[in-house]
Amino acid sequence: MPVDEIMLTPAALLQIALTTLGCTAVAMALALAALRLNRRGSIASQFTIVVAAAILAIVASTVAIVAEMFFSSHDLAVFLWVIGMSSIVSLTAAWLIVRRTARASTAALVEKAQRVGDGAVVDDARPGWREFDEVSAQLAETSERLAAARDEIAALDSSRRQFFAWISHDLRTPLAGIRAMTEALEDGIATDPAEATRVIRAKVDTVSRMVDDLFQLSKLETGTLELRPEAVVLLDIVSDAVVDVSAEAAERGVRVVQRGIDGHLLWADPRELTRAIGNLLANGVRHAPSGSEILVEAHTRDERIVVSVLDHGSGVASEDLGRMFDVGWRANEARSTESAGAGLGLAIVRGIVEAHGGEVGAENVPGGFRMSLTLPAGA
């Protein structure tokens, strides 16, 4: 047969292309309508609609083109039976495979989601389809994050309950002393009314400091503390903090020594920074041996100023160094009015320093214990 007898003319090719395009467009339009009506259906049904649309487009295009070629009725009937049976078998097989695979995958994901809701940590056992594998991986990661969050919440809740127990005890102790002294004065059995008045005033000051610490801590933890930074001389800040603890230091026979404080300029809130350094000094005075000295020194490191307070006390256990600045922490859990404040002082130090963009630290050193705060240098 000559080659030119089997070649298709441009007009025939255009007719085939338009016929195929028309049939495919109709099939896709029907598929979109079916998908919209079945938008709440299963994955298997959605996938089956897409496969059916593809088969319909191929079958319709092929039948239309074959019909245009004037096949005999017998050949056309055979062709329709073959392509029809093939389409039905293919569509049924596709539906069964997708239904089985999707059911197994979704069942595994549903079971994982239920376990995550119950608080379990699930593993990343992937069903096999990439999209389902991604969901499975996300569920595993989410379960780990939720478990970590639950542990953190439990720890915070335990810390909160302990903190309220401690603060209640600390408040109750001075209040009980005030009540006892006032009753003694009312009953006229106080041997020294002036001394009783002095004790009451001291206990009132203790309660006032605790309330002030609680208020300060609440502002730090809620982020409502408003700093008023300015250029300040470190020597002035340290001198004011030393004056604040001088009475307690003299009572315990502790001397505060300064070294390397001159010549440093800070960009900070003078009132809050004085409070932070004062809390470090007060902590050092409480734990320093009688007759010893506390060294306050400063030096520059990487364009930041490090202020440290060194006392000659016994220090703390190495495992407690990371918890020293937590709310409610104390090296000795025995409660006493001398250490009233429910362990808020160092937590306030950390909050103030971090609000200034700095950091705190603590370490045991030969012959003593050092706490430090690192702050940006003056602007």
C-alpha cells in the first residue's frame, strides 16, 4: 500500500484533536460536578470519580473517532464490547485497590489521633502513601510536643503549689508574731513595750518586703515591668546597693569590699538594677560566715559588663546551680523569718537582668561562692 494512502491529512488530524478535546472537556466537567456533589465522600469514592473521568474521556474520544472513520457495524460492536469491558474491569479494580489502601491508612491515622488525644506518644509508623506518611509524621511529632508540654505544665503546677505553700507559711510566721505582740501589749503583759513595738515594726517591714517582691515578680513574669533606661555609672549603682545592705552586714559582722567597679558605664534602669545587685548582696550577706567579707567586682567581657558578688559561704550543690534563680528555690527548705520572701529574691534578679538583655550565673569557686550578672555596656 502506498505511503500517501495511510497518511492523515491536516484536516483529519485537526478533526481528531477537536473530537478528543471535546470529549475530554465533557468528561472533566462531569467529573468536577460529581466531585462537588461528593465532596464529603470517602477518599476511595473521590479517587474512583477521577479514574472514571479519565476512562470516560479515553473511551468517548476513541468511540467518536472510530465512528467517524465509518467502521463496519460488526467491527464497531466488537470494539465497543472490548473497550467497555476493559473500562468496567479497570474501574472496579481501581476502586477496590484505593478503597482497601485508604481504609487501612485512615484507620491507622484515626487510631493514632485517638491515642494522641488520650495523651499517648505515638511512633512514626508510616502507612505508605506520601500524604498519609506526612500526616503520620506530624502526629508523632505533635504527640511528643504535647507530652513535653504536659510534663512542663505538671512541673509548673507542682512548683506553683509548693510556692503558695511556702509563701503562706512565710506570711503566717511574721503575722503570728505581730498578733502575739499586739495581744501582749493589749493585755499589759509585755515587759518592754518599746521592744515589742520595735519587733512589730520589723515584722511589718518583713511582710511589706514580701508583698513588694510578689508584686515585682508578677510584673516580671507578665512582662508588664516598664524599664526607664538611662546612662548610669556602675559605681553609683553598687554604692547604693551596698548602703541598702549595710545594716544587715554590720549586724552579722560582714564587710563588703569593692574592686574594679570604677570606670564602667551602663545603659539601664538605675532603680531596678540597684534592686538586682542589692538582692545578690543580701543573699551573700545571709550566707557569708560572720567576720568574713564579700567581694563585689566588675570587668568587661565581649563588650559586656560582668558584675559578680563573691562570698565565702559554703555554696550550693552542683545540681542546684541551674535552679538557683527559679521562683521559690532555696538551698535549705527549712522555713525561717530570717530568710522570708519565699525564695523570690534571686528570681527577681534574673527577671530584671533578662529584661535588660543580660543573663545571670552562679558557680562554686575555691573558698566561696560567686553569683554574677552580665549586662550590655553603656550606649
